[in-house]
Amino acid sequence: MADSLSKLPPIYVLPTRLDDPQRLQIISTLKSKKCRIATEARDAPIFLGDVLGVRRAMLELRFLGLHTTDVTTTHTTTPLPVGGKILRVVKIAWYKKAISEGADVSIDEFTIYRGLFDPSQPNPPTVTLTPITPKKRSLSPPSLAEQQTQETARRESIMRRAIALTQPSGPGTRHLHDHNPHFKPPKLISQDSTEPDDLPALPKWVLENQKYSCTRSTPSTSPNQEFLTALFKIRLNRLITSDDVGVRAYSTAIASISAFPHPITHISQVRALPGCDDKIAALWYEFTQEPYGSLEVLMEMESSKYYRTLQLFYNIWGCGAHTARQFYKMGFRDLDDLVEHHWNKLTRVQQIGVKFYEEFESKIPREEVVRIKTRVEYYARKLLPGAEVAVVGGYRRGKEESNDVDILVTHPRVKKSRDVEGLLVPLVDLLEREGLMTHVLSVHQPSRGVAGEEGDVIWGKRSHHNFDGIPKVLGVWQEPDTDGDVDHEGDSQMDEVAAKGKKRKNRNLHRRVDILFTPPRCAGSTLTSWSGATTFERDLRRWVKAERYWKFSSEGITDRATGRRVLIGKEKGEFIGLTEADEKIGVQVDDDVTKRERKEDGEWVGWEVEEKKLFEVLGLEWRTARERCTG
């Protein structure tokens, strides 16, 4: 068998429906059987892949830049053109039979397509390219490589059309206008010149190509919100399929478009934005065509049962993208499947996520967030007089509705650091006894304190689950409902026992609430870390590393060169939350919270003072939380 395999021409393994480890394993096994492997597609006459039919085989070769003429059923003795050759696409079943099982079979029996490749012929022009999507098998969804290949081909086709419409007609583009009866001019793109003269001036950050979103203002509303909504959906798809590169690319593009202050009316505006390459420009062009707002990639996602199922599992609190795909591979298709067939194997947190799935999916209005914050503040001050509480996350950025509630607790007196960190357990116990925190999902408490008495501090140890050293509790909250009916199961609220010894049923929804206990010296950095949108926080850390060679986290700033803490303001002072003017005149802070200056929403102004000190040390222009809505 080895001798006959060694006589085969070079073989190229197609990535269709194969992830990288599978493809590398096949290549390694072929080499061990003395088969010759082609690293470039143009060097191979044989293509091995998980391909189902002739049309799919032709398309796969086209994706590789090999345009062929079908000669599968043609038997001709015509000499091949100079440099031409017959390309064969072979089913993966041949590999399984001949290589894995060692059967003596002919490769001809598994050849599904034969195509004539003539390098002297130019590639046929492509005005539109609609990938042929094969029917998905129940447990074999398209691989990430296949999806990316199809999207690349479709994107290139759209860009050719878009660029043709933004440049003067020439020999290579005039046919798009004159000879295509189905051609429709774009809705928003000028057809007579490269750019209209009435486009608004580009902002300074665009002209300077500022790639970090933390260096510019990004408001919560955008004149291009419809297009952004579509990009958010595509990014979520990349996140669920664990396409980390795609997630970062779309995040950067979304942040740039969100910061652009004008409605986008021309493709040149998209291409000028930092992080918006031809891929984003092609999507914008397609989005503006008839029917307006339609994207082929979104239609494929929304019609895909595989993706909808992954999204369902991904939204379970305690499940990530990997777990969602594992559930799908196990044959589960909805929450009922998990409950019936997999309940005992779910973690406790996942069981809670399934149990309260619909409630966690329900958004939390601002007024309810304020009520939760007020209750946490009340009980925190009972245990630690003078404590200050702030709500961060989407609420601080001005969102009308939040997915969860993130609350910071600290104290203005620096020497209360240990008291703040030690507040975690007693406060959680008190909230549980009051029936407000119904479930504790996770507790993160460093073995050593985050901030000591001096500026040089050894940070607390972390587990791989704890992304910073700030003590925190992740829990489930439920507002009290004293007018509820009798609940025979007694599932939710620990309230007064009814006359017959049965607990009342609480009709309020369960909410996700996280409480962080930040030491005073870390108040500004923790507030910043938990107030910006995801891309803002990512870019802030990248900027700090690139421009200062520092490391920024919720715990503060560390010099990467020396490993020592970078002081933020007068950290060795007695109080935080004081301006330089206050410190100069010796302002004192006691535990009487009524004497402290507050903003209109009741938040202590000291939180923002500490945050401004951090931005000053970093050398960044101050941005309020409502200017950090990068998505």
C-alpha cells in the first residue's frame, strides 16, 4: 500500500468542515504513509476534503483561486493547454478507507469532481457571488474555516462593486453599468465621482488615525445606530463561535463608527475610520442596498438552527462559548433537554442560570437599579458607618436598561481599607438573612489585602477565575414583595411566614447583582475598570502598556519595568475623594455621610474626583462614563 500511495501526485487537504487540529492530523497521517503533500493549492492536482457534490467542489476550488471547467463526465483526448492540468476533488471517505483502515481501494472510486484548469485563461469576472451553502448535517455544522472562506469571497465581490461605483468608469468597470440589466445604483453612494464635495470634515481623531478608543469621546447614541446594531449581531456570532480575531476586529470597527459624529453616506467615510477595513466597508455598502438594512451574513445566522441553539446555551449564566458548543455536540437543543438529560451534570451556577433563564434575560430599568443600590448602601453603612456606594457598568454610562447591577463599596478614610475588604462576608450574610440575596454564585476574596498602609503593596493572590484582586461577590437578588400570594414551594423570598406556616410567593424577578469591595486607594482605578464599555477598557489597557509601559487593572497602576506601584494622587494621605484644593486646606472627612458633597443622582463626588486623578496620572483627557460607550 505504501508504494502505491507514494506514486500519487501531491495532495492538498481542503479546510472544509475540518478544524485546524483535524486537518493537521490528516496531513500528518498522509505523510506517514509516504503521500506527497502540497502546501500551496496551485501545486496540487488532487484535493482531499469533506465535500458533498460537484457544485460544492467547483466552489471550493474557486475559493482557492482555481477556476475550472467541469470535465467529470467528459472523456476527451484533446491535448491539455500549456501549463494546464486536470484537478480532482476526492471525498474524505477515501482517506478513511485507504489510510485509516488500510483498505486496498482506488482513489478513482472516490473522485467526485474533475475540472480542467487553464492558467492562460483569465479568471471570469464576478459581479456577485452567492456562496452555495450545503445542507447542514445534524451534528456537523460548518467549520469556522469554511464560514470565513465563504465570507471572504462574498466580501471581495461586494467591494469590487462598491469600488467600481466610487471611481470613474474605466475599461474594467463600465460593464457593471452598461451591460448588467439587473444593476441597481446604490441608495446613498455617489455614482459620478470618487467622493461628493459636501461630505462633512473628518474629525481630528480620524485624520490622526487614533486607534485607541480611550483617546476619543464615544457617546451612547450614534447617527449610524442601525448599522451598528447589525455589526453587534455579527460580533456576537464571532464570540459564540470563539473567533477571537473576528471579535477584536469587529469591536474596533464598532468603536470607531460609534464615535463618528455624522451619518455615514459614502463608502470613503467608512474606509477612513481606524479599524474599518474593506470588510466593514463591504458590509456597509451591502447594508445600504435594497432592501435597505439587509445583510446576507445576518440572514444566514438568523436562519441557522445551529447558531440559534448555541446562542440559547451561551445566554445561560455560567456557560461560555465552549460549553454551549459542547451541549450542542451532546445532542441538546433546548433548555428542556438540559433539564431532562443533563441536570445532575450541570454545575450549581449553571443550574441557577437555567432555572432563572427568562428572568435573567429580562432587562433591569434604572429605577429598579437605584432601589437595589439604596438597599446595599443602607446595609453596608449599618456594618461600616460612612461607607460609600456607586453603581457602575451600563447604568453609569446612561443606559435606560441594564443586564445586571454592578455595585462598588468603599470608604473615604484610607485606614478603613481592611474594614472595607472585611465587609464582604458580613454584608452577604446580612443580605441573605433579609431575603434580598437569594443565591450566592461566587465569592472572590484574595488571601492577602489589596492595599496596605504604604504605597508599595504586594497584591493579593488570585485564582484563574478572579480577573483582579478586588474582593467581590456575584449573586442573585430579588426585591421584596410583601403583598405576594402564598408560595407552597417557598422558592424565592425569605419573608415573613404566613399564618399557616407557608412562605409568601414573591412576584418580583430575580436579578444578577455583583458587589465589589474596593479599598480606598483603589477606588479610582476600580471605578474606571467597571464603568467603561468592553472595547474602551481593552484599549485603555493597551494604551497604558504601549505609551507608558505600565499595567492597569482594577487594583491600580503597576510599572512593568520595576514591578512597583505607580501612585495615583496623594495616596499616602488620610482621605480619598478630596480635590487638591481640599487637601491643601486640610479638609477632614468623618462618618457623617450627610455632610459630603453629592451629584444630582446622589452619588458621592469623591468617586469622580478619584477617577480624574487616575486619568491625570495616565496622561489621558478626562472622559465621563457617558463618553465611553464603545460597545
